[in-house]
Amino acid sequence: MKHGAVLVTPDYRLRPEHEMREAVNDIRDFWKWIDESLHDILAGPQSLRPVDLDTTNLAITGESGGGYFAIQTALLGLTAHPIRALIPAYAPLYLDAHNRRMESNPEWAVPIGVLEEYLAKHELGRIMARAPYGSRMHLFQSM
């Protein structure tokens, strides 16, 4: 604990297998878990050493979809704790510019059929919360 920081990373359900509202609910549940369980876990016998958790000094960060959910945490008030720093990286927020680039460069566009084919093979109800970095960009572009 060189810097006195506790890092906690949530998982959330991914698109296109799940709707965005489900992932937002996952992040809401993550903050509920922080409030109801994390302190006891860090102070309990399973901890390497007891940790005093200070949730009044939060820095929230995330990359790509994680950056999007970091911003949603602040905008939607998913936590009542004060956020001291919000650091999104590569968060997909301004998709209109991306869409205009695709219209002016159709060779860059990924056809909707890529997404439809993927979903047709997807097992209904299967939860996808992790994927190798970069492996789903074609699905994002197709959406």
C-alpha cells in the first residue's frame, strides 16, 4: 500500500449480447457492493492485512467501455460518494463524428451483417463480461 490506494475493478455485461441498461445496472450493483461488502472484506480475516477504506476520496477511471461507465457513474449518480477525479480514456462518447467518417469512407464501414451473424450464433442467455482486448471492435463498428 505504498500510495494508500485501493483499486477495485468491476465487470459488466457486454454489448451486443446485452443491452446497455443491463451493464449500467451492473455498475450500479458494483457501487452497492462497495457500500455493503467491500469494507468488511478489506477488514476481515481473508485480507492480507486490515485496510481502512476511505470512500470520500475517489478517483474513477476506465478505458473504452470502462471510460464510458466511469462517466455514467458521475452523470447518473451511481455512487453517493464524492468523486475527486474522473479519468476516462478512449470513452465512446461522440459517435456522431465516427458515423460521419463511415459515411464519407464507406470502405471503412463494417456491415451490419457481421453483427447479425454473430448474434445468430450466440447462445441465448450466455453472459459475456470479458473478451480479449480488441477482439470485439468489428462488432462495435457493425453496431
